[in-house]
Amino acid sequence: MNKSATAVAAQSIPRQALMAGLALAIAGAVLFSTKAVLAKLMYRYHVDAVTVLAFRMLFSLPVFAAVALWKMRTEAPLPVADRWRLVLLGVVGYYLSSFLDFLGLQFISVGLERLILFLTPTFVLLITSVFLKRHISRIEWLALLVSYCGIVLVFVHDLDGGAGSTGRTSVGALLVLGSALSYAVYLLMSGEMVRRIGSLRLVAYAMCVSSAVCIGQFFVLRPASMLVQPAAVYWYSLANGIFCTVLPVFMTMIAVQRIGASTASQAGMIGPVSTLFLGALVLKEPITAVQLGGTAMVLAGIYMLSKKK
């Protein structure tokens, strides 16, 4: 589809539907970003990343399993090769990226965590350039430079501002960086499959695989007695599983269907900003001019990439 056709399609969306789609995309981004704040709250009860992730999936699995069963009954069976690809996607895309993210959150602020995760589109661009030999234009290089400078700015600020020791902050940043990289790989791997089997089916199946791995990991690495936790941990986990996992997935999917992936992704840029302020409001993490400046640079870089045709 050329630019003029795209513009016509965008203009043809009724204002009411456009506003509803934007509202869904923004709400989904804010809810998904809130998982970092909830994880931090759960860490106060001396639970670790393995436990937080397992509890999150325990509460979200029933919903994804119900959708997966519905799709299994109403659509044609998948070829064996696609089933193995879905298993790989579930492990790489959701399990590994979530596990590394929650591990990193034990060492860094939620503001820095969200900014690093927002580099995922830049990793997709770099991977396609290196492995698929895609040409990167000057404007794309500039967007990458601006985004990474913003991350460095906030990272150095966290090192100097007492967000933790230099070693802890560096380890946390590297773990979350690995999370963003693994999710970028997932996006590239899922691109062809989502067109063939549909986004709803792919997400439901992959999340079921991820949930099984996360819960299985818990029982391998932790005693069953760790399932007994204070009531607050269960409530935070319920919110993490339903409001920060299930709802954002479906809200974003509906938003993409209504207003398109490009517009939905731009609306989702509110995510890191909301995390920064939620961290200040709930966790009492300070907001400084340096953090705001770094956040603005990252959002500017991602916006430049999203506008590139």
C-alpha cells in the first residue's frame, strides 16, 4: 500500500472509532508498564523474580488457556512445524524477556527499566540490518543515536543518584537490555506466523507455553512452600496477571485492528512516561530534570523511527 492509500485509509476512520482506538492503545500501554511497579512492591515481601513471574502467569494462564482452547475448536489444526515454532516463540518471546526483565528490576529503577525496554524497536532495526542486510537510512541512524543517548543519560544519572551501587545498576541494566533484545527477536520470528495464523491465536498459544515454562521453573528452583505468601503478594499477582498482562494484550490487539499498528505504536509511547510518574507516586522514586530529558530523547528517537516510511 502506497503513502496516499495509507493516508486515505487513516482519514476514513471515523473520529469516534479513532478516539476509542487511541484510548485503548494508551490504556494498554499504561497498564502493561505498571507491571514493573507491582513487581517492585512484591519484592518488598522478600519474594524473588522466579516467584513473581510464576505468580503472574498462574493468574493469567486461565484466560489465555481459554482463548487457546476456543481457537483449537474453531480453527484448523496447526502443522507440527508451526507448533514447534510457537513453543520457541513462547520461550524466547515471553518467558525469557519477562524473566530477564523481572530479574533486572531487582537492581534498577522502574523508570530506567521502562526506557531500556522501549529500545526494542531499535533492536529490531539493528538485527534486520546485520542479519537481513537491510539498509539503515541517515534518519534512522539519527533516531538510534538520539534514543541511545537518552538511555545513557538516565543510566549515568542512576549511577550517580544512588539508585544502587554501580555494579548492581550495571547488572540490572544489562539484564533488562537482554529482555528487550529477546523480545525483539520474538517480534522478528513472529512476523510471518502472525499473518498466517492470526495474532489472537499466536498470542494465546505462545502465552500458554510461556506460562508452563515459568510455572515449571518455579517448582524446579523453589520449594512448594514458597506458594504460601502474604495476602498482599496474591493481590499484587492478581493485578499483575490480569490488569498488566491479559488486558493490555487484548486492548492493544483491538487498538491495532481499529487504528492500525503505526498509530497504536505511537500512542504506546506514553508507556515509559507513565512508568516514570507511577514510580514516583507509588515507589517514591524521584523524578529529576535529567530523567525527563533522557525520557524525552528516547521518545523522540522512537517517534522518528515510527514516522519513517
